[in-house]
Amino acid sequence: MAVRSRKRPLTRFIAPLATLMILGYFGFHAFNGQYGIRAKIAMDVQTAKLEKKLAQRTAVREKLEARVAMLRDGNLEKDMVDEYVRRQLNMAREDEIVLMNPENQL
């Protein structure tokens, strides 16, 4: 004689419910996690800001490199050296007129 055990009606819902919970967990973290969709959007915004800042700093560096190239041996321009020294010492001759341009300041 075969013995049949009665299964409870809730036991057939345990596996699908556990699967839904696991999928829900991973789905939630796919959107809201540290490397989720929202975090990627925030990282893209930050990347754009940093690339803009890098472009500005690169332009300043190239401008400074061009000025330094004028001061190297073999390329030394007396006007450039004279301008630099006067600016650093804040000195001018008595017969000179000084016009300050804030855009040219370093």
C-alpha cells in the first residue's frame, strides 16, 4: 500500500516567491546600487565637469609652456625678460606709463 503525504498549498509557492525576491533584490540594486543606472548618470555628469576642467587647465599649461619656451637658451628675448622682471619687482622707470591688464596676469 502506498502512502501519500499531503502537501500544503503554500509549499508550491515557495520557489517562485524566492525567485521573485532574488530578482527584486538584484533589480533594485541594478538601478540604485553603487554602480547602478543612477550612479552611472551621476558619474557621467562628474566626468563631463572634470573633462571641462582638464581642458581649461591644459590651455593654461600650454600658454605657460609657450612663455617658458621664450625664456630658454638660444631663444631669449630681451623684451620678454624685461617685462617679466618688471612685473615681479613691480618697478617701472620714471618716464614710463604702466597699463595694467588683468587678463595678462599670471
